[in-house]
Amino acid sequence: MFTQKKTKMKTTVIIQISIEGFHQYNEAPEEVKFLSCIHRHTFIIKCGYKVTSLNRELEIFICRKAVNNYIESIYSIPALFNNMSCEMIAKDILTSHKKDKMIWCEVWEENTGGAKIEL
């Protein structure tokens, strides 16, 4: 049987989901003024959870479902994030899931860029 030795190793379970959503950047600089109009993205959300066991302390399917359910209940599907930035969305998800051992959250616009918030 494989057990984790008492070292300073950190173990993180990571989930990823993709959701269709809309947002806008009301105060967009002139050179990207088009972002002030509501526009669509496929948002890729990645979340990390601190665990101490190497044997499924957290189940990925359950964590993904919890994040999906949260987004749907707060923002609908497709998600209507209004004037929220990726940073704001990540902070909201992280804050609402700290009790579930979430320690960081990333929100990406497609695979082009995004933000990461960590505890």
C-alpha cells in the first residue's frame, strides 16, 4: 500500500470546467472600447483544493458539480457576469468554496488569458 510520507509535500486536487458566459468592461480603454459591449466567452474555470490524503480525499466529479451548481444558481446558464472581470469571478468562486478546501481559483477567457486568486 502506498502512503504519503511526512514531508513538506503539498497535494492539490484540481478541477476544470468550461461554461458559456457573457460579460462587459464598462470602463474599457479607448483602444479596446469594443469590450464595453456585452460579449461572449467560453470561460474555463480551474480550481485547486488542498488535500492531505493521496487516495481520493475529494472526488473530482463532486467538486466540479458543486462549482457548476454554484455558478448556475448565482449567474444562470449561460452565465451572466455583467461587469465582472475574471479576477472578480475567481474571487467569488473561491470565497464561496473555502469551506470545501478550495485554495485557489483561475478564470480564463478561452485559453487566451485570465486571472488566478489564491488564499
